[in-house]
Amino acid sequence: MRLSRFTDYSLRVLIYLGQNDQDRVTINQISESYDISKNHLMKVVSNLTRLKFVNAQRGPGGGIRLNHNPKDISLREVIRNTEKHLNPANRPDPESVHGIEVDTRLEGYLHKALQAYLDTLGGFTLEDVLASQAESVDLLVLEEQVA
């Protein structure tokens, strides 16, 4: 499954905040770190704030930070709330898909596959992503010491 750029940026923001959980972070810092447009990030952060994944504070000393512990941020919820095509309300009318009538059995199969995808993601949190990144860094350091 291919994720939209909006979801990709949302996940990157959450990962960045999870890695920098001691301080508030600015959009400029994230923009420079990932080489992403500040305008795109402002929309992403606005959405993450509306969804209550992050807490944003304007003005001097402001910035953004996670609104929850990384172990409480489900990847399923992030992706389900940032991928517009996963929302059943946004599905096109089966009768109007390029003039082809969609077989309701096929639609049922696709819905089950999508549900399995989301159920699998429900078993993972932001903490899992952060832990696997730390393990990767530990492995790289270990490999350099052995060589």
C-alpha cells in the first residue's frame, strides 16, 4: 500500500517529536531536518493538532510536542486519520467508477484486506517505531566496533 505524502509527513513529524521529547520543536527544525516545505508541514501540524496527536503553542518559547506518550499513539489511528481514501465515506459510488459496475463481492474482499491492513497497524505504536530506530543505531555502532 502506498501512503500519501501527507501521511508520510505526519509520521515523520511524530517520529521527530518522539526523538526530541525533552523540548518543544519548531516547524523550521523539522523542515530543515527532512528538507520538507514549511507550508506543507504547517498543514500537517495543524491536522495533527486538531487530531490531538500533538500540542502546538504559538509565540516566543512556543513550538510543538507530542500530546501523548509514544506508546499511546497507534499507527493505525494516525494512518486512518490522515489517509483520506481509507475513509469509507470517501469511497466513490460503485455505479460511477469509470462506467463499470463494481462487483460487490470484490468490494467486500478489498474491504476485508483494508481491514486486515489496519488491524495489523493497530498492533504497532510510535514507541515501536522509535525503538526499532534506536536498535538500528545500536547495531550500526556494534558493527563498527567489531570491524
